[in-house]
Amino acid sequence: MTACGAAAVAAAATRNEQIKEMFMDMGVDELLIHLLTKYAKDDEILHVACDAIRSLVTDDDQRPATSKVGNIICFP
């Protein structure tokens, strides 16, 4: 992944929970960690990687995340 790839992740994941989940399922978090460690002295790449991480972990609205709700019960 490059700085452009991280910028694309940040833009696509902002305010889109389904895209965030897809990126996480694909392992983008590991690629972002790789960027952070490999390019630790490159301010531009660090900034873009942090933007991507922020977009992945920031709630899009005030509803609790499904993973934090517990068991979900559906009623017919």
C-alpha cells in the first residue's frame, strides 16, 4: 500500500460502515500498520495513514456499533 492507497481508504471509509467492514475484512489494518512502521520518518505517509485509521475507527453516527450491542434479537 502507498500513500495514495491509504488516502483512498480514508476517503472511501468516511461515513460508510459497510466499506469500513469490507476494508477490515480484507486486512487493510495490517497494511496501514506496515506503512506506519516502514515509513516512520515520512511525514506525508504518516499523516495519510493516520487519516485512514481515523476514518476506519470513527463512528459515523450516534448509534452504538453492532459489535458493542451484544446479542441482537429479531422479532417477527
